[in-house]
Amino acid sequence: MADDAPKILDLTPLNPKFREDPYAILGSLRSAHPVMRDDMAGAWFITRYEDVRRILTDLTLWRDPHRAEAAAVLSRRLVEQSGERQDGDHGMSILLMDDPDHARIRNPLAQALYKRVAKSRGDVEKIVDGVLDRLAGRETFDLMASFALPIPIDVIASILGVDHDRLPEFRDWSEGVIQGLNPLRTPDQTAHMERAGHALTEYMTAHLAERRANPKDDLVSDMAALQAAGAPLTDAEVITNLSALLVAGNLTTTDLIGNAVRIFLTNPEELTKLKSDPSLVAAAVEETLRFEPPVDITGRIASKDMEVGGCPIHATQSMSLSLRGANRDPDVFEHPDRFDITRKKTPHVAFGGGAHICIGAPLARLEAQVALSRLFARFPNLRLADPDAPPVWRTLPFFRGLERLEVRV
Ligand code: HEM
């Protein structure tokens, strides 16, 4: 690797330059070192769309970090953080599993989740309207805290059938468990994460048992019914993966909504297009996912010796795929740095791809579409409270979202 190439940790918002403009750095990397080895992280970092797409959809590659070489520090970190369970189950969600276990668990879960999502539009609209009602009379507010944050957690709680009076605890657990994604968390954050993880598992265990005895109209009851009908899923697997929906889906969807609102408020001509043709909202969400994706990277592990962009990659080596880099590749997207909700093709990779493609994508899309439509309809003069203030990005590695977004109605 060339000495001037950045390290993977420089390619996170912990680096102020990357936080301010990741695209300049990723663009140079894509031109000069599209397949870059970082020995310290023990990973290849891949930025070209064509390479990223090919690797994502190669079903012979692995995801389980246990299969990576010992030098793959970044991948192995994920397993250290997932913790071991007392019942011998390693407690990993489908995100870090390979077939046959991945397909065995993902297929019934996806089937049940997609059915729920297909009939949840009314609930999502009600939740978004409720959040907007609470903003009545406010001149200015932080759009992240008051809008983008509550929506995804309330939606997933409603899909899982969490009692309304447990919502505050559920929110607290979600915030705690998310610290598992933060390699630089403080001792206090680690304690919160552990406490929240235990409480959530305990809650889901009791919730599953309760719904098995008294089924209701929710995803937990669906999973209990699938188990009863013979789906080969242990309780621990159901509990881990239902809890994972909470962790994987909250921050990401919050960031999608926050990023979308900021982009529209700073691109008034695109906002005018959307307002004059509200049916563009689905395209608007897709273009936001391409232009400012909430998740930086996903990973795969080489199951065999292979070649990517002329570089030899050996079996068991870990590959970090830059979804953000791929989404701005000029070989695929015309004027990639232009936010254009009427662009013809948006085959972005914000949700990854192949066997692991985000299981929550239909839900995230629905939430973002409803949130944007209802927000701009309710507040037609919505604008940035201080148009000259620079955006305040969070520093959590591998995610891109706003710490706060002060707006005026
Ligand atoms: C805008 C919001 C979201 C983004 C950008 C996002 C992004 C991603 C990405 C990049 C992956 C890895 C895919 C791969 O490796 O190929 C993933 C996987 C996953 N996501 Fe999402 N996600 C979002 C929302 C959600 C929601 C709402 C849920 C749950 C309801 C969810 C649950 C999951 C799960 C369980 C996986 C693992 C799937 C597997 O490995 O089979 N995500 N997501």
C-alpha cells in the first residue's frame, strides 16, 4: 500500500476532515487506491462501485467474523462486542452469520417482517402525525431530537408489540445497546450498554413466552407461531434477532430522515420539485440513500483466494466495502455529487446487497417517505434556524448522521 494512503480509522467521522467532507477523501482514494490494504485494521478497503457490487452479491463469500484471519482486527472486534451468552449460543444476529444458519433464521424472519411492514403504513402515519402534533406551537426545534429520533423507535416498538407504557424503557435500552457499535465508548457508556442488553434480552424472553401463551397482532406472536408450525428456530435465536431489529434499525433510519431533511433544506430547488409533485417522495428517499447514506461500510470475508481490481486477496482476509464511496462513483452515476431526485437510475448500495441485503429496507423506506411527506406538508416554510451554521455531525465510526439540526417553522 502506498504510504500516502489513509488508514481505515481516518475514514470515519472521528477524523474531522472526513466528518466535514467524506466524499473528497473517498473520491481521491477511489482514483488512486480503489483496493487499499490497511495492515493495522487487517482489512482491504474497497471504494469502486463495480467492485463493491460484485463482492456484495457474491454468495460464496463469508460474513461470520470467526472465519476471518487472526490479523483481521476490525472484523474480530465485532465478535468481541457481541458477547457470549450463558446458554452456549454465541448470540450473533443474522448480520454476522453464514449459511446454512443465516438462511434458516433470515427466511422466516424476513417473511414475517415483510408481511408486517406491508400492513403498517397506517400505524407509521399515525406515529409520524403524533410526533408532529407534539411540535405544535414551537417556532424552532431540534429536528433530530424532536422528530427523527422518536419515529423509528416508536415504529419498531409497535411492530414488535411492545406495551405503550414500556416505551420509555425500550428507548433507553435501544440507546444503550447501540453503544455496541462504538469502539471508543466510555466506561459509563459500556455500563449502559451492558445493562440495556440484559434488560432487553430479559424483556424479549418474557415477551416471547407471553405471546406464545396469548398471541396478539404483532411480530413476536408471528415468530412464536412460526416456531409452533415447525420453523427450526430456537428461542435464543428468535430473541437475539428480534432485539437486533431494534439496534440495526433505529439509528440508521433516524439518520436517513435527518440527512434527508438537511439535504432538502440546503437544496431548495429539489424541495420545490418534491412539493410540486409529492409522488416523487419515493425517488427522493432513494436519492438521499445514494447521496448521503447512513451507513459507511459493510463487510465480507474472502472464502477463497481472489482478485479485486487487480489486487490479490487471500482466503480469510477481510474486506470493508465502502457503500458511501460506491454511491458516488462517477463511472456509474452521472454528476455523482449532485443531489437530483429526478435522476434516472439510482442503483445505490446503501442497504448492502446479496444474501445480507438489509432486511429492514422496506420499513426504513416507508418511514422516511411518510416522515418527509408529512413534515413538509405540516411545515411548508420549514428552514434551517441558522443557514450559516455548519452541520453538526456525530462521531460514531461508520455511520453518518447529525447530532442536531435546528430548524424554524
Ligand atoms: C436507512 C436505514 C437503514 C440502513 C441504511 C441500513 C443499512 C444496512 C446495511 C448496509 C446492512 C448490511 C447489508 C450487507 O452486508 O449486505 C444492513 C443489514 C441489516 N439491517 Fe439494515 N439498514 C437500515 C434500516 C434497518 C431497519 C429499519 C432494520 C430493522 C427493522 C434493519 C435491520 C437489519 C438487519 C437485521 C440486517 C442484517 C441482515 C442480514 O445480514 O441478513 N435495518 N442494514
